Amino acid sequence: MVQDKKKKKNILRTGLMALLPALITLFIITLVFNFLSNNIAKPLGGLVLTLIGWFTPFNTAPYKEDVWIVAIIGFPLAIGIIFFLSYLMASFLGRWLMKELENLVLSRFPLIKSIYPYAKQFSDLFLSDDKKAAFQKVVAVEYPRPGLYSFAFLTSEGLKEMDKKIGKDMVSIFLPNSPTPFTGWTAFIPRDEIIPLSITVDEAIRLLVSGGVLVPPNQLKELQKPKRPDETK
């Protein structure tokens, strides 16, 4: 009886481990969809129906009460506007306007000033190709004491003058903090003291953000790999 309960518990746990990533993904997609629908799509849909009612003899009042019709009308417009703004922000004019807006908003609203820069850093960390390109390679270094190792990103080949004065081949690394890897500090270390790792920058960032929980699948040890129900005892 005890073994049967243990077996059922292991099967349930294994099933939950298999479903959890899909559930988290679905939860995030649902949050984004609801935000777009409630805050952008529905107001746009209502605005379109209002304009149609103003400029045509068509009575749109009954349709404005139907949230599905309003959302169906507004959602394609919301997606189109987002794409348009994305292309605009990628242009020279868009970048200039965004910079001016940031300066204006950040200088006048203290609350936004304390939140927006960190949100921007976080989005840049995951979406900016330039940011990821700056992190050339993922390495391990012995830090903060002998016997402990930390992630670091190789950022450049170092400084010629430093090599000359120290007498070693020095490289520059960025040691990120966890769970906020967009903060950290820069150090110079002898090349022979870094340990190159075969994981990508994206995988390292996910691992740091999760506090070591989100291990890349190809780096899982046997004890970390979830067992199939037929393998549980």
C-alpha cells in the first residue's frame, strides 16, 4: 500500500514537472493577451465604432456593448500600431523622439525615474543584439574565494598597457549579479585563469535570473533529469 502511494505520488510529481513549463508559458501569454485586449484593443475598437457612428448613418450602439466585437475590431489595430511604433522606434527619428521623451518624463516624475531605467535595462538585456554581442563568451572564474566559481562574460581582450605592466595576458570580464544580471562589475583577469564554458549567453542569463534553477537541458546531470512515469518506483 505504501509503495503504491509512493508510486502514484512520483507519477503525479513527474507529470507536474512536465506540465509546469507549458503552464507558465500559457500563463504569460494569457497575461500579455489580456493586457493588450483590455488596455489597447477594446478602447481602439470602441473608438472605431464611435467614429463609424458619427460619420455614417450606421447605428453602432448595439455593437459597442458586445465586448467580443469591440475586441475583434480593435485587436488587429493594436497589433498594427505596435508594429508601426516598433519600426518607428528603430529609425533615427524614432530613437531621437524616444530619447527626448525619456529625458522629459524621467526629469519630471520621480516615481517613473526610479522604475523606468531598470525596466529598460532588463528589456535591453534580453532583446538587444548589441548587448548580447558585447558578451563574447561565457566563462567561469574562481570567485569570491578559492573553491567557489562564478559565471562571467568575456567582454574584450583587455588593455595592452595592463598586459605590459603586469606581465601577463589579461582579458576583461563582466561578473553579473544574480538575479539581476544587468548589474555587476568589470574585472581584468589573466587569460589562463578563466574557464571557457560551452553554454550560450542566453542560457547563462536565464540561469542567473532564476538563481540557478533554469539549467540548460544539455547541462542537466542525471539526478536533475525528470524521470518518466515508467521509470519511477
